[in-house]
Amino acid sequence: MPYLAKLLSQDESNEVKFAAAVALGEIPSRETVPALVDALKDRDKYVRFGAFQSLQKHSWTPSDTVIWVYFLVAGQRWSEILFFPDTPIDPLLFALKDPDEEVRAAAVDLLGKLRDPPSKSTCDLALKDQSTKVRWRAVLAFQNCKIPLMHLPRALSRRKRVRTNPYVASFLNFLFLGLGYNYLGKWWGFLLFQINVTMIQLMSIFLGGLTPYLISYGVSGISVVHTWNMIKKMPDL
């Protein structure tokens, strides 16, 4: 049991920690509970869920409201959190910093339903999230947080910009046709790159010299204009 508890708290692999959490639930001993309770605050949602399931098997009951909310967040029991008269914000702030955008979005939805002053700062934090989905959920929850509507654009403007660089995409498409599209997240970008290389090789057989490369760069020039216009149409929010 101590070995499993050590894996759960210290191993670098989330898969190993998840397996350790599940395994601790199969051991009929209350000595496993402290390690599982600590795992409710793990950064990985699978590890937390494994700890939640194992604690349920042990018929464990949280000792205070804060641990209760961490417990319910780990089990994705968001609706049950609303039944607490004074919901602690710390566990929800913890969920709002989760690496998974689905967890962050669920936390934002819940914060909007709480309708209490402490939720204001957390809604503001969610508006600066790097995920478009989380930011939109925060906008929808904003009205319940009773924050002035004029505060909304200002809060959104403080977010970290993660938009792709148009100069990088255009440069890549000019020199290596297709890779610029791949940089923009288009799956067919690398396929286009392979087609371009193949066509240059085939034309070299029949035309020779620099002609195949001149034709390729002519097409690349058109793709640069297309790339630039494509990026301008991408949503910034």
C-alpha cells in the first residue's frame, strides 16, 4: 500500500497515477484514504476521478465543505455543488486552472449559477482564458455574476493572444508550399506540400532547368495572398 500511495503522489506519468488511484480503491483498508484525498487536488482529471471512485468504494465522507467540493469536482458532479449554502470558491478556482478546457468550461458554468460576489473575480479570470470555448461560457455566465456589461470588452482584451502569426504562415507557404497551411492547423497542408514536391520532380524530368521551380514559386505566390486573407478572416475572440 505505501508503494501505491507513493506512485499516486510522485510518479510523473498520469496513467500510472490513475492506475494507482484505482488500485488503492481495491484495498479494503482505511489507510488508503489520506493518499486518495490528496489526489483530489491532482492536476490531471483522470487521476482525480480515480481517487473519487476509490473514495466512494471506501464509503468515505468529507470532513468539511471545502473537501466536499474538491471531491465533487473530481467526480464531475457539478450540479451537486449548487446544494451547498455557502459554496467555497477555492476548489472552483482550482478547476478553472485545469489543463482540460472541458473542466474549465464546466467550472465557469457553475460559477455563473452561484450568483454571489466571490464569483465576480473568477468570471473575470475566465474571460482571459486561452480557450475560445471557455471565454464564450464566461460571457454567458457574466450576467449572473452581476458584472457591468461595459466591463466585458476590457476583460476580454487582457487575455493572452494565441493567434497564429500571418508572416510565419505566408513565409512557409512561399518557400514550402503547404506547410504554411499545416501551421494554421489545416490537415491537408502537408499533403499539398508532398504534391508540390512530386510535381517539381516530375516537371524536372520533362522540362529540366529552373522552369519547374519558377512554376512552383508562381503558385506559392498565389498561396501567400490566399494565406494572408484566410488569417484575416479567422476569429480573434
